[in-house]
Amino acid sequence: MTDDIDVGIIGSGLGGLTAAAFLAAAGKRVMLFERAHIPGGNATSYSRRAARFDVGLHYLGECEDDGIVRWILDSAGAKVTFRRLDSQGFDIVRGPTWELAIPCDWSEYRERLVAQWPAHRADLVEYFRLVGAIGEAVRGSLRGAVTVSPATAAPALIRLLRHRNTTVAELFDRLGFPPDLRAQLSAYNAYYGLPPSRTPLILHAGAATHFRRGAYYPIGGAGAITDALVDVIERNGGQIRLLSEVERILVRRHSVEGLRIREKGTSYDVRVSTVVSNADWKRTVLELLGQDQTTAGQFSRAASAHTAYPMYLLSLLIDRDLHAEGFGARNFLDIGDIDLEAQYLALDRGRMPERPQVLFCSANLKDPSAQDSAPIGCSSIQLMSPVPGDPRFWGAPAGPASGVRYRRRESYLAAKKSVSDQLVAAAESIVPGLRSSIVHTTDGSPFSHERFIGSSGGSPYGLSSTPDQFMLNRPLPVTGIRGLYLVGANVVFGSGVVSAMVSGSAVATLLLRSKVVRRTRVA
């Protein structure tokens, strides 16, 4: 195989796809290598029994006309249509004795909580003032990063840095919030996988304010964003090679000189001086670079870095039309045990909480007009919850990256059944009679995620966003190796769909402005 390429990209998650789309649209020859059989990473959908299920993208913000996601897609030339979820209650947060519909309007959200907690009015006003301001600064820093604009990003970063050592639990303590209110305000903890005591206030604020301009779902499912970016890449001459695994980043004298690729049992070298890695950061350093091609400090840092808690994804097809039953375009977040610290302590100890939190999403409730979302008279449902990352919980001595065979182990199947039963039992409070309505199930464990996505520990969030691994304590997009750049969930912009897309846009813009991209040859 011979061809001229300017940039080699490892992995087709949203960070890699976004970078590839911008570079290809600017006339650069891009070749993207993806180890799986389809592109997209977590931003993909799959079909079972004529129903559509999303892997990791279930809804998002910043899709309005001036939103970050909309700006990125429009700038790249990617056409995606979004449906706005119920602005009066796109998420329903449920506790043991209470329920709260979260609206998009930030002031209305505050007043609904004040109505439930009138004795804490002043403290809630202060919480919403502070968290709202921090959330706007987070948005400002990301908007500045999208275009690599220091003038836009710097003021927002300065405002953020004064809160860099504060956790959300410390804010709750200062305001004197009771346990139930803390649980309500921490409803999005599972979207970054941390209890309040380990959650940076900045991270909490970014998540809490993410939907204040609207919550959206891509028409056609999570894969619609991937398909649109792939179309831009291929329409502009870029190539995406599937079932193509990068075995090694080739470095000489601290500069990238190529990639070693394995396809269909055969390895070959691609000579390219600019590489963007959307692969898991730990694997990029520990395996693709290796100890011989990186410094002792970099290698040690990657080896000791800890990943976020993995998620379990249970997909159900039920023989009931939830749309006809009055369920709207919204999600449910059942807190379970309001003591989130205890829930995560159980996970740390390698077991499930007795009453785990459950996220309830449905593609056909959010995209009811799509014929592929579910058969007539049926509904697709997905239940998610943080789960232990210890392989022993899943009945194996190590994860699939080690080569351990696990899929038919009785202990693995038993662990999946136990977790699935817990999630269905919890979701019965949302959809009474759910268990008896199930006609098909598929499940995704941390082992599934590690096997298909290649993420360390099977986590969809990459590195854990604890204070010691947050913001400037995360890897920067520019590395110490000339020609090697990083995008995705592990870099300084943080985890999540928007942050991953921002990373890809920022790196592409940086490369195009610096004019470091030059054409080389595949050998």
C-alpha cells in the first residue's frame, strides 16, 4: 500500500473524528486507524430486534445555534439535526421520598428546589449564583479552546483557577445542605463517576450547568454525529481504515517518524511525522510508545494514573409503548441510596451498593418518529450505573486486555446477571411491571467496553477527574515528542462528548495554524 498522507490519527472516537474532519476539510490528507469494525467509539448505535440502542451518547447540551457542539459541527461542515428534549423537565431526579423535574431554565431550577427546601432558600440562592458563575467560566474556557483563542480562554481560566482546590462536598458543608439535598444536587455524579468528596467544584459546576441552554438528542441516534463527521472526512479525501490496530508509535530522536499497523494478521509501517492519538492515554504511553520511547517520569505518571469508575449498560426491548403511556422526551436519574459516599465506597471495595443509582434513557422516547428506534408497540430502554472496576468482581483475574478469556466463564455470567437484576429492580419504580415486559436484553460490562473501545479498566470517562487529575493536572494536547498530539477524554479539557470534540477541534486548529503538518509516504 502506498499513498501520501499528512496526518495519521489513532482511534475514531469523537476527538479523533473531529480532528480528522477539520484537517480533511482544510485539504490535509488524513488517514485514521480504528481497531474496531465501526468508527465512533462511544458515539455509536447498534440495532437488536429492530430496536436502536446507543452505546455512550444519550443526550447532550451545547447544540443550540451558538452552542459549542453546533459551532464545531457547522465549522467542520458536518450536518446533524438535533431534537430538543422537554425543557420543563428533561431529567427527572428521583430519591426515596422525592422527585424533581430539572428544567433548562437555571432560575426555574433554583426556584423548584427552593419550593422543596424553603428553609435553605438563602443557601440555595448562593449555590446557584456560585455554580452558575463557575459553569459559565467553564463554558468560556471551552469556547476559547475550540478556536485556540487565548484572549477568550484566559479570563475564564483565571476565574476557574481560584476554585481549583475546592470539592463540591466542601461547598455543601459550608452551605449546610442536608443529605437529601446534597443527593439532588449531585444527580449528575454518574456522568463523571465520583462522589461529592472527590468531585472538583469546577467539574460539578460544568455538569450542573451543561443543559441550561437546552438538552438535545441527535436525530438518528448517537451514530448520527459519527456518520456526519465520517462523511466530511471521506468527502474531502480522508481515509478511515477499520479493523486496523496501531501497534506502535515510531519515534526517533524525540520526533514521530511513523506508525506500525496490524491488519488481518500482518504488520506494516506508515511513515508520517504528525500523529494525533485518540487512543486511551495510558495505553498510548505504556504500550504504543513504551518505556524505551518516553521519559521515566512520563512512563511512571501514566502507569500510576487511575481511571474513572466503569459503567454497566443494560439495553432492554419491552413490549410496551412508553410514549403512548405518557412518558415524554426525558431521562430518569434514580439516586438509590442518597449516601453517595457509601455507594462509591462499596465500589472501591469491589461490590455493588445495595441500592445503586440508575440512569434510565430511551432512544425512541427522544426520537419517536424514527422507524428504527423500536418496533411498533414496543420501547427501547437503557439502564446504566457505575460498577466495580476490579476484574475479580467480574469473575476473572484480569481484564480482556491481558488476554484472559472471560465471555463464557460462569462467574462472569453470574456477575452480569446479578447487576442486571439490580438495575431492573431499581427501574421498576420508574416503569412498574418492567420485568414482565422485557422481550430482549443485551448487556455491556466494563470487560465489553475494554474489549471493543480499548479503554483502560473499561471506563468510558478515561482518567478519573479527581483533583489530582483535573484541569492542568491532566495530559496536555501537545506532548514532549515532536509531532505527537493527544485528543479525547483524557486530556486537559476533560471527559465527555463536548470536551472530546473540543480537543479534536483545538488540536486541528493548532496544527493548521502552526503549519507543522507536512506530507509523507506510507511504506
